[in-house]
Amino acid sequence: MGKKIELLAPAGSMANLKATVSKGADAVYLGMKMFSARDFATNFNKEYLTEAVKICKSNNVKVYLAMNTLVKNIELNDFLKQLSFAYSKGIDSVIIQETSFIDAIQKNYSGLKIHISTQTGVMNSNQAKLLSKADRITLARELTKEEIIGIRKNFQKELEIFCHGALCVSISGSCLFSSLLGGRSGNRGKCAQPCRKLYNNQYYLSTKELCLIRQIPEIIESGINTIKIEGRMRTPYYVATATEVYRKAIDSFYEGNFNVSDNMLNKLQKAFSREFTLGFFGKSTDMLNRAKASGETKPYTKEFYEVKTEDIKIERKNIKADFPRIEAKRSESKQLLVRVYNKKDAFEACSNGADVIYFDLFDDDFYNLKEELACKLFAATPRIMLDSDVNEIVKKINENKPDGILAGNLGILNLSLNLPIHLDYNLNCFNDVDLENFSKMGATPIISPELSIEELKQFRNKNLIAMVHGKIRLMTLRHNLKEGWIKDEIGLPFKIENIKNGSQILNGKELGLFSKSSELASSGINKFFIDTEKEVGKIVRFYKNILNGKMANDSRIKRKYILAWSYRGVA
């Protein structure tokens, strides 16, 4: 049958680490004080990480360090310093969201495995193949069993999926909700969980807990290498219970008598539950729990977790590593790139100064618009791109013959389209290393809007696209929510729209930098992105004047818009 599936458990603190090691985990994942996607867990300082590795090595358990947040330019050196320390202490792998760091990690840290975080949102084979230099990919939680099997057939490295714990309603890495409302970025480990709040007097976006304990035979037979328990913010009792129950279930499968008893399920529910669901793996239609957002932990007897600790010698040096030097580069040209949603707005944007129009690849008007429009027309492709979508997307591109692509999913880069490719901002270009990596792949990214104007000005390479105006897509979801408006507890409105393969949630007000965008232009950033259905001609004309160095009066129009992250950025 091959190598036994690995059980990977969370360790948000030393107590949790001892709990899960004592109950039979094959590996644990944990974070240090920086770059952890669970910043509010206790996490590990240098002293405790040293002790954690010693405990795990003494018990034949692997240690995976989660450094899976987005990294700002000013933090690049700190990232490598922390990784160098952890490497010297003997960690087995590092979990990253920043896939552009793969080459530097492989060059500097011999023998260290690289695991791609679920924060990267890998959901198709083409996207996975782009990351084949990594040793493992944790797949997006929005995939069905059949879709996972499809990726398994096309990808040779290790694959990991979540089997138990909390679910994000948004595709991981594509959520800006927390950072817009409170400056606490989920992509930086500081999520304030807006999905667990009330909307329209119910917990409209709150999900149930994933539980795939009965699906272990299907998971193993699908070829998955690792199953992962979520829960670095949970109690020692929770991680101990989940690890113990899944350990028993896995072992029973390999012993030829797979069994999940009612008692085992009851123990999982007592440890923590918002009610269980099979999630997308089981094509569940009941993933949302709108009646409640908080979990229930029933009373339990306090346990003590005994682990052995031996004097383990790790023969690794604390390496002084650097990222490759990024050459300073100005923007190649001034460009106004405008996303529109109908033919009328496309012509209006073009006639008022747009250089490139982004238009939905699947819109019935695309082909005729391409024939009639005076400026370049790029095809906007879906953010949620599954293996089953690829042939349809390629066919549409061949039929419509766009001048370029606005890619919503990185899998587009592996289709050999021989077209200019721009990357949507959900793909999280966050620093100069990311920008350099995407440039080498032949793509120009729209930089993450979570960065402030000052942080954008700090990029050495200014040949990037900056969002200056328009719709703020707070969440991208595979859930098919009903279109309309929802309001939070204080009355802030948010719009739900249907998209291909799911839904998206938009902020009630659009971004509008207006005259403040002149700071970007004066710093050498001369590619502006607009995404709007409101007063298209007027808006395009305003930003065209800014790019051309003209003074513009925004006093009458800016009140309807927000500055979002442009001055404060995100924590």
C-alpha cells in the first residue's frame, strides 16, 4: 500500500505540543513569534522552540514551522533570521505562503523541506505544477474528493489536506474582510474573524467544523500523504482528543478493521464543536451554521501529558542568509487599466483615456467588443479555477483572442498562452521578491491593496500595478450564496455577488484615492488599476489627468469613497 499516511497536529503552545505528541501525532506544526498565520496563539520563543524540537525528536515526531503569512519589504531580513534560528535547532520543514521564497530557502537551508500553506489557495493541477520545487502542498479546503484525486494524478510531490477543525468561509489567502474593517489582516495571522459576526441578525457567514474521521479510508486511497488537524488556538484537551481519535482511526484502517465508534465521535464533539460537516470533500450542502458562531466545549477531566525528552544533538549552523538583490527599476510606461462589466462602460473608459480594458472572458459581448474597441482588451479569468474549468477557459481564450489576460488564479501561468498576463490582487504580491518572481514568470501583478501608499513607494521595482479606485472584493467563496446585501451589527452594508464557481463579498463603499494617487505617480509607479461600474468616464478621466501630471480637484466626489488601507496599511 505504500507509506502510511501522516497525522499532522497543531501545537499553539508547549502544553499543546506535549498533548499531541503524547497522543500519537506523526508531526506537529507550530509558529514562532513572527510570520505565523495564528498570531494570537501562544506560539514559541527561541527557548521554547529549542525545547519543542528536543521533545519531538525524542519521540520520533517531526516539527514543521509555520511561517505562512505575507511578508512586507521591511520584514524580509527578519523572516530569514527567524528561519535561520529555527533551522539551526532542527526543524524538519517550513510552511510558507510566500511561494517566491522557495529558491532562496532551498539555496540557503540544505535538507529543509518546504511545504506550501493552504493560504496559497492551490485548487488545480496547473497551479500545483508551478510549485513543483516545493516538497509538499496543502490543498485549498474548497476541493471535492474527485478534484483532489485529479490533482493527485497530475502532481508528483506530497499533498496534504485538512481533516478536522475550523473552516474559513472564504478561500484562504483571498480574504480582506478583517483587514479592511479593523486593520488586522488574516493574511498576516491577525484575523478578527468577521465571518463569525452577525449579518442580517444571523451568523450568515459562520461555518460548521470540518470532521472527516469516517472518510479516512477514502482519503488514504486517494493518495493523500498527510491529514492535518486545525487548532493552534484551541486547548490542550482539544488537540489531545483530536489526535488520539484520528490516530486510532488511522491505525484501525491499516490493521484491516477500520472503525469509528460513536464514542470516538462523541469525544470529538465534547472537545469542541460548532456541529460537524464533511465540507467540500463530501460535497456537503450544510456547511454553514447560521444559528451560532461560537463553539461548545463540554466539561472534561484535566489531563496531564507525559512525554520523554532526551539530549538530542542537532548538527546545523545558524546560517546568515539573504534574498537576491533586487535591482531598482522604474515603471516601463504610464498605463491606466480599467475593469468594466458591460460594453457601454468599456467604450466610455476607452474614450476617456483607458489604455487597457479588463472584461470577463465569459461575457457574451467579449468577441464583438474585441473587434470594435480602440484600446487593448484583456480577458479577466476566474479566481476559482478548477481542473474541470481549464479546457473551457483555453477554448474561450482561443475563440475571443484577447490582447492579454487578467489572471484570477496562478494556474493561468502554466497554460502556455503566449499572451501578456496581469495578476489580480488576490494573488497577493506583497514585496519585491514576489514582484521579481512574477516578473520572471512573465506576469505583471496588481499589488495587494493591503499595503499603504508609503509601502508601495518602498518597492525597488516600480514596474507594478497599483489599485487606486473601485470595488473592494473582501471575500472569494466557493459557497453559492444568494445575491443581495447583508448588514453587520452596526449597519455597515456588504454586497454579495455570484461569480463563476462561487460568490464574492464586496465592501459597501469603493476605494477612491483620487488626488492622493499623485504620490504614487511622483514615486515612479505609473500603472493604475480601476475597477468600477460607477461614473466610469468621469473616474477614468480623473486618473488619466493624475498620470499626466495635471492637478485635479476631487473635493466634490471623494466623500462617497474610502481610503481603505492606503495610509494605515495592515498590521
